[in-house]
Amino acid sequence: MKSNTITQENIKMLMEIFYEKIRRDEKLGPIFNNAIGTSNQQWEEHKIKIGNFWSDILLGQGSYNGQPLKKHLDLPHFPEEFFEIWLKLFEESLIKIYNEEIKSIILQRAQMIASHFKNILYRNKKSR
């Protein structure tokens, strides 16, 4: 049965499902592996950190401290279209855990974040 509430537990489950998809993706996997590392320990730390990010956003209770936009600015250039792949994998992961209403709420937040990041990352490149 799909969840009709957002909890720390199902955010953790979301991170497990989502990042397994990311690691296997032929386009995103190499970018993430280069930024995070390839060991399971490095990925576990990343999943915890990003789980805290989503807990802060969705529940107002996480221990995230970091600068996600800066992390993306520090990455080697990647195609803007990769954000759409990220969103697709994120939505596929949400569908496995949440009912339609909750999935839509979380996906809308993810789309807003992706849009903001894309605007910052690619705005200057397009004007060159």
C-alpha cells in the first residue's frame, strides 16, 4: 500500500530507491559517482545527507547543513537535459512509495528546485 503521509522512514526509502536508479543510469551515474565516490559507504553518507535535505523541506525537521546549489556549481559541466532525467527517476521512485497526492506535492517541490538550479547553472552560459 502506498503511503498517504510523509515520514522520515519513507523519505529514507525514497533515497534508497532513487539513488539505486541514479547509480545505474548511464548518463547520471558517472556524474554522481565522480562527485560522491563509488563505495557503498560514500553513497550511504550521501543518501543520509540528501534524506536530511528532503526532511527539512517536507517535514521541517532534518539536520541538513550544506549548500546544494554550490555543489552543483562545482560540478564539471553537464547537459541541461540531465535535469529531466533526474526528475524522471525521482518521479519513478516517488510512485513506488506515495499515493498520487503526496507524490505530486513532492514532485512539485523537486521541479521547483530543478528549475531554480537550471536557471542559475545555465543562465550565464546561454548569454555567452
